[in-house]
Amino acid sequence: MHVHALYTKYFQKSKVFIYPLLGIKKGSSVVPKETYLSWGTFYQPEDKKLICMYYKRTDPEYLKFEKDVLLKHNRLCDYIEIDDESALFIFNFSDLEEDWNYLISGKYSKMSKKTKETILNFFDKTSGNYIYMHSYLYPEKFFSRYAELLGVEESLLKSVGELCTKPDLEKEMLMIEVADLENLKIIS
């Protein structure tokens, strides 16, 4: 499989670079509505917390997944019910400080080999997402192709060193109105 076009839309870096590190198998119908690197004044990117917002469901599959996977996850540090329909699961990544800092600075290719392999193993090798993720984590193999697609010299891309944009920390921040925060149910 080859990179045929550039991926130009913004995507949550927390969802593709950090969420896979939870080790939750892809293919479940229970996936986060969205993921974030920060939440207002509660968590900043430097806190190394992945904030996953899930739709709360009442079906047996979701309830089992929540009980057996999410609430028992060894990285879970907080669970917050936002309302009857949504809950936040907050996961701690402070043990991966160096890789987390590479993510925040957009230096994906500098992440440890183990972290990169865990991320890649999350994606189906035959999917379009896999080849993009591979190019972001191992850009040296793709500089020539991206230079061709961008119409620039390969040396320019090599000087930058990365093929994926840095996280947009505003888009990676959960925004909940202050008025709503008074109604939160926090369960630690």
C-alpha cells in the first residue's frame, strides 16, 4: 500500500497516537465519542492525561465493556459523569513522559520503537490509516513520496523531520461550559 494523496484535514492526534496505547482492541462498537489532551483548568497537556468522552449506553455490550475494560483499566485515574448521556474516562500516561512530550511537540518519529509499534499494531495493516500512521512514525521512508506530492525538494522535508502536523492544542481541549460543571458527578 502506498500514500497516494496527502491527508489535509485535522484529526485528533490524541485519538491516533495516544488512544492506541491503552491496548483496547480495535473493532469494538464501544469507542470514544472524542479524545482530548486537556480539559479547561482541570487538566493541561503537561499533565499527561488522555481524556476520553464516551456516550453512556444501557445495552449489555457497553455495560460489560465499561465494567470490565474501562473501569478496570490500569491507566484509569478518574471517571466523571457529565450528564445522563456522556462520561469522561481519564487515563494517566505519566510513565510515558518522553513519548508524551514528543507527541505534544509533534515529534512523532522520535517516539520509542515500542510505542510506535503499539500504535501501528492498533491499525489494520490493509487500511488507509495504517500507511499514513506508518509515514508519520517512520517519515524517513516517505520523504521522497511526500516531496513529490507537495511539489517541494526532499531536503526541505528532511530538514523539518516530520510529515504530520503538531497537535492543535485548542482542538485537543475539551470545552464544557462552566455552568455545566456544577452538575458533574465525580467518582474517583
